Amino acid sequence: MTVLNILLALLGLTGTLSAFGGETWRKGDEPLLTRITRRGYLSLSCLLLAFILGVTKEITIKREKDLASSEQKLTATENRRLHASIKGLRDSLVNSTGVITKSTNTIVLKVDSLESGNCNGIEQAFKMAVNIPREYDDYVVHIYGQKRLVVPGRITQPMEIYWGDTFEYTFFPNDYKGNPGDLESIKLEVAGTIYRLHMSSSSVFEHGSVRIYGSSPKPMKAYILNPKNISGVGIKIFVRSTDATRGQEEFRRKVLTGNCSEYAKKVYKVINKNTVRLLSQADPKSSIRSTLTKGSFVRVLTIVGEWTEVLTPENRQGWILTEKLSTIQG
């Protein structure tokens, strides 16, 4: 475009100078073309070329403008397509990230057939790994003719009995005047098992203890059976947990040293806070199913974000915050 401008300037200047200071055509009756002088032809030629170059310049400028406009439109269209493509890719990436995050945060721990067979001992030990909430409990039961009465407790109501507990008792008379031998009919019942208590035929006073048998980790109720409707006798009861952590140490040992140790450490966890609420849903406002104490063992079922669904040895299932769980240590 600069070259055209220079040529136009030179032609215009030459045409002007050619016509300036001299004749461009001669006077007379001859045709005009025969009367044009060389100076005139030079001036006309320069002006004609200048006109042609001017027209060419305008046509070139218009084409360039049209091309620029077309390119702008094409660029805008391409930009819209590019933005739409980028948006589509971004949305796809966000969705994929959400799926990946959900898949990462949601972990369902299951036992396959091989692990289930090899780790069966750990699962059995887990069911026995109950964290007993008390060391002992005691109460005084007064018998006045009841055939069967549940044993109350001072710590729990009614008293909770666990397998392995030592049930100590002391008979004493309130206003009993009957035969001491009849007191042998008074017995203890726990989970369907009957235990003899009074064995003396010469004195109402009797002190002894029995070991509670069983295999269930769940607490059991105790009942005093009085088939002869004896009245006027008191029984001082003292229940001692022989080992409040029985079953727990055996379970811990299997988790840390067994053949399935690596697997067990992922599946089984321990409560690390003093009081943890076991909720029905992964929501702090949901209903409470149970309360777990520090040191209790649980089996992890599902992990969703900051919440973990667990199962207790007593077969209670619910949700707790993941931060309240720790890996079982020695």
C-alpha cells in the first residue's frame, strides 16, 4: 500500500509539472487528438495512470477490509466454538473429578472368599472383643415370696452380667424363720443356665461365688429363682469382672501378629475418643444407636468422606466421624 501511495504521488506530480509552463494542445480546427502535444500526452498519461492506481488502491483497501471483517467473523466464530469446546471439556473434567473423588472417598471393605476363610479366626475374636463398661457391680436383693425376680444393679439397671464374671453372694436373714435347708431351692439363672447358690442345711448365712459361663459378648440379665416362695431372706450380690478387657487382648494379638495382619489393620479400628456416639446415619442430627467408649474395637464397613460406617462386636451398626478412629497398635 505504501508503494501505491508513492506512485500516485509521483504520477500526480509529473502530470502537474508536464502541464505547468507549456502547451498541452495546439489551437486550430484539426481533431483534438492531432492537436495534443507531447507535453499533453505525458500529462494525460500520468493522470490516467494516477486514476487507475487510485481505483486499484480503493479496490485493494476494500478487499482488505472485507477480508479483515471476514477474518474477524471467522475468529469470533472459532472463538465461540473454542470456548464451547473448553467449557465442555471443563464440565467433563469436573464431572470426572467428582466421580473420582466419590470413588476415592467411598471405600467398601469386603472380605473375599479366600480372606474370609483365612481370617475367620480374627472375626471370631472380634465378636468376643467387647469393651466391658464396668469392673464390678453390686446390689442387695430382698426376697419376699417372688418366684422369679431380675437382679437389679447399682451401676446398670438391671445388672448386666458378662460371660466370665464372678458372681459373689452372701445370704443373710431378714426375718426368715424357716428351715435353712429350704434355701437350697433358691438358684441363679443367667442366659438359661442354672447355678446353685445356698448349699448349707444348718445356717441361713451362706457365702460363695460362681463363675458365669457363656460365649456371647453381649450383656446378660440375671434372675433369682424362688420356686418355694420363700420370704424374709436377703442376698448381698457382688459381681466382679475377672478381666474387663478379656477378649480384647486376644483380638489385638490376632490383628497385630496373625496371618491376616495387614488386612485386619485396614478393616478393624479402635475408638480414640472418650465418648463417641454411634449414629443411625452419616449426619450429626440423626438418632443415636449406641455410645462407644475409648478403646472399643469396631469393624469398618464403609467410608464416605469424613464419616465411617462401623459394626461393633455386639453387632450394633452405625456411623461415626472417621477422625475418631485409629489404627490398632500394640
